[in-house]
Amino acid sequence: MKRMLLAAVIAVTTSVAAQQPSPRNDLPQPYRTTRDWGELPAGMKWPAVTAVEPAPDGSIYVVARCFENSCAGRTEPPILKYDKAGKLLATFGQGMFVFPHGATVDREGNLWVTDARGATGKGHQVFKFSPAGKVLMTLGKAGVAGSGPDLFDQPTDVVIAPNGDIFVTDSHRTTNGPPAMNNRVVKFTRDGTFVKQWGRKGSGRGELSEPHTIAIDSRGRLFVGDRENNRIQIFDQDGTFLDEWRQFGRPSGIFITRDDTIYVADSESGPDTGAGELPGIKKGIRIGSARDGSVTAFIEDMESTRAEHSGAEGVGVDADGNVYGAVVRRQMLERHVRR
């Protein structure tokens, strides 16, 4: 009986993925796009934008790389806090980061940000900030890359479970250095105590190749953007593999709203440059359901067929349903408003 039940569950959870084995380019695009939202500090231009995270109080955090594509040696703020109209409320994090990457906001409104490179005694860490910008917790050791329970090598993203448990995806692809040490998800308790890790380099079930983003749905399932494998892998909070979805493209960023609408930023599909991209698939943000895997809309990138990795890497959605794209190569913030 148990075997029959397990087989039925597996059949149901994989049915939609089987029906949609590849992402589509021809879905409805029910948004209009603007690129003039959000005031900047005097004298600052948009650098590479990496994450946009709405907070429970309606404010919106934008995480960016200070100047062009790095914060190393820069004085510009990497964290910009806005009201919903785009008025700049606060900035913080100056001098703390090398390569700010992924972010999330927990239920108490605290902002968590990863630093995905190391240099001059900084980087390879995860920071927890209060809404006022005070550092409340730090995971990892500044400037030290590693694979142990207290070290990271280029952590890419972080998400917080309702009970406060912390999940970090670790590592990033390197282009001018040694291969990343880790391809894993690391779990900590709410006070930062290491619990476990899972994942290793590979393309099989539960294996990872550049876990670039992580999100959590209303059931507590973890959605990991397994970018170099062109798929999302779904796990429970103990690391048990549940499913894989390929219909959302090559995932750089994932955002799941409270009603389980899922937004997946695909910034790398298109011509295969040698990194295993999906030929013929356009870059953009695909929107669907985290409950059944259906895909219902597509916000096409302005350079959706360009060979360079040009689309939004990070994605966030505010309480009004506005979708924000964090664009790295073109160094801009996009805001998509439903028509």
C-alpha cells in the first residue's frame, strides 16, 4: 500500500513537468516596462543590480554592486531602501561587500544579503541587517573561502523559513579563478548554528551545478535554481529531493509570493556560449504556479536573443504585484507593471 501511494505521489508531482519539458517563448506578456523607477544618491549611477526584495512594511530593498560590477574598494552604498513610490529612504552596507549577490527579507522585516566573492579580507559571507541597517548576524568568515560548516565559497542566495531556519546556496561559477569548491545548500538554525548540507557537483537528482538562487513556497518546500543544469530542483527542508522543473528556463532568480505565484528570471538562455545554455529559448521572466508548475506569462527581456548574458538575474514582486528585474550586465533596474 505504501509503495502504491508513493508511486501515485511521484506521478502527480512530475506530471506537469512532463507536459512542459521545455520553456516557451510564446506566452502572454501582460506587463509594461519602465526603467526610471527609484531615485539614487547624488552622483551615483546604477551599477549592476543583483536583487530586489520587498519588505512587510511596504518598503523595497535594492541590492547593487556599488560601481559597475563590484564593491571592492568603493564607497557607494550597496543597499538602497525605497518606499513604494521609489523615494530613497536610506542606504547602508558601505565598505562591507566585495560582490553582493542574493538577498531575502524575513518575516520580521530583516534583510539578508550574500557576498559571493572574496578580496582584501572581505567576502564569502552572509549578513543579516535590521530594517535600520544594523548588522544582526554574520555567517561565514570574512575573506575566507571553504567547504566546512562555518565557511562558504561564493554564496549566491539565502532564504529564511517561517521558523527562522536559514538556507544558503553555495557556490557561484568563476571565470577568472579556480573552480568553485561547493555546489550545495547549507542549513542553519535561526541563531546561525550549522545543521546540515546537501548537494554536490553533478547533473543527477539532488546534484547541483551553480545553485544560483533559492526560494520557499507556502508549504515550506525549497526551490533551488540549479542554473548550469537548466532546471529548478525542489527539496524539503531536510534536503530530500522532491521534483525538478525545466519549464521555467535557466534560473538565475526565483521569487515566490504568498499565493504561490512563482517568478523565475532567466538571464542566460539563448545561444549556447559553451556554458550549456538553452538554444532558441528567450531570456526574460517566466511566471506561473509553484503549486503545479504551470507557466502562464512571460516578460521578455529587451535583449532576449543576445548571446551575452543580458537579462534580469534577480527578481522581486511588491504587494501591488509590480515585478522588478535586477539587471547585471546592462546595469539597470526594471519595473514591470501589469497593463
